Amino acid sequence: VNSKTHPNDRFIPRRIPVNFDFGSQNSQFPFESDVERETEFINYAKVRYNRTNYQNALKEVLMPLDMKILNFFPPKKFKHNEWTPADEGTTSTNKRVQHCVKWKNDGMRFAVGLFPNKLGVWDIVVKKLICETFCCLPFCEICSLEWINDNCLVTGCNNGVLKMHTADLKCIRRVRFAHDSAIINIASSCNRKLIATSGTDRKVIIWKVPELEGYFQITFPSVVRALAWHPWRSALLATGLGFKEGRVILWNVNTHKDVISERNTYKNSSVDCLTFNPITAELVVSYFVACGRDVSKGSGVVSVLSNINKVVEELHIHNGPVPYLLWGDQGRVLASISADENLCIWSFFGSSDNGANLKKKKEK
């Protein structure tokens, strides 16, 4: 397949229209010339049907993804940084850490879900668990964690129980049936007065904190695996739909209504992660685009949206889902972690000089 690269393109070559008729000579399906030699009756409808199927199969092999061709001008300079740990050190958890880890704001401790049915807090200075406690049931598993502040940790488990703990893991509030099934995501708003939870029951529920009182809920057609609050607009929540519904919806939690919905970007895709840049409030979306023949295989695409339907940058580098996007250097560095076992660290604004001059936009 021939391709051309436009001088303003980045990462994605500009593809020219491809004629797939060239493969018809070696087709396993009969064409008009073959049929004429074998039979007096020619079923042209079946011949055209077989040829179309063959061309579609060939197209799927050569171009398996419905790639979106974009012109990036001027290009935002994503650069891969060489990175090595400043201080090498390892700790043993005896393989007890299960589904989730969440750093505390001070960067010295993190909460972890432990096997069996426990919650713990790890201190990186002493390199050990400083406290741990049981969850609700013998076969319970912690699936999501969120620090509201330095003395308040919210947890969700596979039984749909939502709990609030102090920093030393004393339970202060509990909602027994917060969700009908596992709570897979917890995200807190910028003013720390609201949290959003999503579960495998296809619901997103907004809660008031510290009361842990339900505010309102939304039911979706598929599981919502990604949640993100705007960095300074406390009422704006982004949700990413799951399997084959790869699009983002923005909600105003004050009015309980959706603000705008993204048009489907990729076919057979899901949104695995959402995060707003804390400086510019650009929304970074991680899509997993499944292969048409095998939904368990595909590629990860990371897109930067300046608004809900305008992509300003896009990365095609991971060969699997990208469930984690993490910020560093106050939003100037982005890390993408994929199921292909690759960790990539990117300079989000290009050179350090450009990033240093950026100031946070203020709401009018």
C-alpha cells in the first residue's frame, strides 16, 4: 500500500485512496471470467457478493483500524523523555497488593487494596505497611481508592460498598448498597465537595462529601470505566463510555444534565482513561480500538482534545489498552501506561521553555 507523508502531519501518514481490486487475480472466490468457463448459468449477484466479501477481507488485513487522518498544524511537540529512577529501591509486599494503589497528596504514603479482603497504607520512608484493616465481607476486594484530603480516604469494593476512612483507616461512614456490583472508579471534584463513582452496574453516582450522601445518578448503556473532573470548574464532569461506545460525555452536575457529547471517534472502541490537563484544561482521552476480527486485540490511542470534538494531538504508540494517564511536574509531563507493558513519559508542551511560560486559564 502506497502512502505519502504531508509536511504538516505528525505520527500519522497521509494515506491515498487504495484500489483493492489488484488482489482479485488470486482470489479464492469465483469471478465472472472463472464462472464462464465452468457453467452455462452465471449467477452474477453471487459473484459480486463474493468479490465484495473478498475485498472487505483484504481491506481488513491491510488496514485493520479505521484510522483518523489529521493535520497537526502547528504541531504540539510530544517528545519521549529518557527516564531512570533517581533512587533505586524495592520493597516486598508478599504479593498481597491486588487491584488498586492511590498516592496520598504528600507523596510519602499510598493506600493499597490487599489480599485477602483488606485495606492498607504503605509508608515509603519506613518501607512497610503502617496500618491495615478489613473490608466488609470475607471475600471482599478493594477495587477503587480516592484521597479526598490528607485525612480522608474513600474506598469502593466488589460488593458495591462505599466507605470513608481516616488516614489511619478508621471507618467513619459507610454506604452498604452504593452500587449493585463492583465500584471500579472514584474521582473527586476540584473543590473536594463531590465525588463521582462508577460501577459494573453501568451507573455513575455523584455523592456529597464528607456526608457521603447521594446527589444524583446516571445510568448508561455500557460500563463507564473513566471519570474526570474539570481542574477548576467544580460542576463539570467527563465520563467515558465502555465497550463499542467509545465516546466522551460532559455533564453539569448542578443541573443534572449532559452538556455535550462527543461524536464517535473510532469504531469498536472504548474509553479506558480520562484526565484534564491541570494547566490548560485540555482533555486527554485514552481509547482502545479493538480489531474487527478479535475484540481482545487492538491498539491504544491517546488523544488530546481542546474541546469535545476538536483533536489537537494524537498518539499511536501502544499495542494495548492504556488504562492509566498520570501527570507530573504540575501538568507539564504526561505518563501513559499500557497493557503492552510499556511506560512512556512525554513532554506535554514540547520544550521546557514553552511549558514554563504557560499560566492556568481562569474561568470567566
